[in-house]
Amino acid sequence: MPAPWYGLRAPSSFSECYDDTNCRLDPDKYYLYRRAQAEELDNDDWLKLVAACGAYAQEELDDKAYLPSKKVSGAKRKYTPPENRIYRDPADGSICKFGPRDTEWYRLYVDCPQLENTKFRSKFRRRFRCSYNSFQKHLEEVKKSDLFKAWADGACNCRGEESSPIELLLLGALRYIGRGWCFDDLEEQTCISEETHRKFMHIYLFWGATTLYNKYVVLPANGQQAKEWAEEYEMAGFPGCISSGDATHIGMLRCYHQLRNHNKSFKLNMPSRTYNTHVTHRRRILHSTPGHPGRWNDKTLQLFDSFCKTLRDGNRFNDLVFELKERAADGTIKSVRYCGAWEIVDNGYLPWPTMIPPSKHSSTYAEMRFSKWIESLRKDVECTFGIMKGRFRILKTGVHLHGIDVCDRLWLTCCALHNFLLEEDGLDERWNASRYLFEDGEHEAEDVRRFAGQGADNSGMGPGSDVVSTRLQTVWEGGEEVTPTEDGSPIPVHTLPHEIFKSKLVQHFDILWKQNLIRWPSRTGTNPPPTIFEH
């Protein structure tokens, strides 16, 4: 005879175990509920947790992909005439019409800009986040797109009147992004309606997230192109590294109510979108995810990041060959060839061999130095986030536009503008080595004390006679041996276990450190900082 609970569906919550008819707890349903709870995933099995996390994330993407469209009433929209802007002529007292070409912005920045005035050029950069020459170049790119043909030279609106100047609309878009203005402020300065600025902004963000992003945010096609971005990291003792990655949050002030729970995060007090971004040591953005809910952590973002999966699968940068120094059994130093690329991340990411974080708990001086140095280099992506949120204030204060897709386009547009301005200002050139500690670049013999951390003996007396050895007095030699390939070809990085490849990097860095071959990459090197001329 089958059990009384045979064939019943297991309750998904404790409240479903309650029997409303008898006003008591149903023991059969409660047994099924406890049995289902016992069969859930084990918290220690992180592989199952990662798979479940990816499945839940995909469900969220499917749920929020489309929202029900709003019902449109059959009533015809009433035409609202434009505001009649007038002013009194001080010469004869007559009433004259005031248009966009009569505003101070048009006269100052379009009609007759004072390019020979240094103060004008400096203020223009501060107000619109770029030099005047960069604005002119960007304006030509906008005019070439068919998306902006409604505001092209000689174009007319639906009433047959001359369309608004595209120069003022682009200046308004840059001020909106750079200083976080609202459309009413732009109307006050340009005499162009809020609705026109809003329409232009949406088209500009769509163009920036597609055409502009694909032009200036370019991922290296192969290892030979990636070698240019790996020079600074190789100088610092990390050959094969091409970028550093992390995620940032952008707040949304006008998120749809149906999507608020999907985009809540613990970092901001508002719904937000998170973007996993990868940058070089020169602060140039190589890739960024299109945008995901703010509640996702780094591990989940990593599963949906095409750049991270490209590094893990080894499909793009296998022709990037580098050497790591190792200590042989007889004490000699040998070089082993590897191929592929890897990236510097923090400890929030999955332990893939191509994602190298600093060590949480270091037991040797070699590992301490490695972790301290890699933590400093990982600040590249943090500095880039700070630069972007300082240059484009809307990223810091929150996006006022409706929709998560608009927020994603805004972020991608800012990434493209960031790389565009790096090229315009000449700040994406190769960095040189700077002087470290000594003027000759030599490392101090006792500098290891600086990396010992808390608990180190700083008395200068050394250990007592009862101490035979300490863990900090030996240098970690690395983990297991890596079996070389039969044909002598380089060893692919993505095929190695994470801990073994990291141990090889630690040993290589320790050898170069003791040989005084580590150099810190600097934009200016040993020379004074260059002067950025306003043009």
C-alpha cells in the first residue's frame, strides 16, 4: 500500500503545508516540504551553486526582457504650438523674435569662438568635457550619420521651419552627460524645446552605443595586437597580462516598477545596472558588458562576459607567447614558454586560470610582494571608473532617463567617449618605467620589511635562540611541475589549473624582484608630466 503522501506535490514554502479545512498543519505536506529542503544543493558544492546562479540569472533575463506595452487611446494627440520667445530691441524698443541662433551659446561656441583665447579653451573643456577641436571632430562624425538627418544643414521640421542647429543639440548632450543637467536647463540656454533635446539625446545614445562604441572600444583581434597592451604589465613583472577587470554600478532614478526588484543592489540606495569592464594600464577600455541587474555579483557577471569566456577558452590570444622564469631542482633558473593571455581581477571572481587575483592570506615574502604589486596594478580599472564618473557626472548622480536599455546605452556611449578623448589628448601612448625607491632603480635590501604586514618583527633584534625557523624566512618555490608539450610548443595558459599557474607567476615575479628587473610603468617615466595644450 503506498504512503499517504505518495503522488503529492512537494510544497515550495511552509505556508503551503497548512490545511485550511482542518485549520492545522498537514503532516504529509510538511514531510514532503522537509524532504524537498534536504535534497537542495549543498552550500559547499560551489560548482552546483555557479550552475544554479547562471540558471537563475538567465531566468531573470527572460523575465525582464519585455514589458507589456502601454495601451494607446484612440484619441488624437493635440498639437501644442511652440513657445513664443521674444525680446525688446534696446536700440528702437521694437519687439523681436528670439531663436536658437540668438542665444549666448550659439554666439559664443558656434558663430565666433575665441580659439586664440587660452581662458576660453580652458573653460570650454571644463564645461563640455573635451577640447574645442575634439568637439569639432565629434560634430563631423555626428553629421555623417543618417540618424541625425532631421537636424542636418538645410533640413526643416514638420511645420516647414528651419530645424534646430545640430551644434547646440550636441553641446546640450555633452552638458547633459558631463554635468548631469536636465532638459529644462538646456532649453533655457539654447531656446530649443525640452522634447527636441530629449529626442536628440535618445538618438545620440543609440548611435553612441553602436557606431561610436564599435569604432573606439575595440578588442584585440589576436595576440600580436594584444602585445601592445601587455608591454606595461610585462615591465611590472607580469608577462602575458593584457588588462585588469572589475564591475561598477550605475544608478537609475527612473526605473520601471516591474524591474525594481531585479535591479536592486547593496552598493547603491537606488535601482542600478552593473557593468563588467576591462581596461589596460593606460586606462583604455577594451571591453564592457552591455549591462546586467545590479543584484548580480562578480561571479555571475563573469559567466555572462564574452571577454572572460574568450580568455578561458583560449580562442583568440593563443599567438601571444611569453616566458616565465622558474627555479630548477639544482637551483638554476630556467625559462618556460607559455601562450595565451590572462587578466588581473579581485577575489570576487571564479578561479579560472586566466583570472589572477591577489592572495588573501600570504605566508611568504614572495607571495606578499606579488599580491601587493598586483593589487596596485589592479587599480587601473578603479582609476578608470573614477575618471569616467568625474568626467561624466550623470554616471555618479544617477540616470534620469526611463528604461534600463537607455541606461545601458548611456554607459557604452561614455566608454566610447572616454577612449575617444584619450586619443585626442594623446594619453594612450606607451608608458615608460619610472624610478622606484632609488634613483638608479635598485631595490633596497631591507625593503622586504615593507611587505611583511602586521605581525612582522620590526625591532631589529631578530628571532630568539628558541626559534628554529619561521614560515616567512623561506621563499615559496611554487607548486607542482608543469609538463612541457612533446613538440616543444608553448604551454597554453587556459589548460593549466588556477593555483599552479598562479604559483608560476609568483615564482617568476620573485626571481625578477631579486634581480632588480621589476619596473613600475608610468605615463611620464622619469620625465616631468607633459603639458596638455588646449586646442
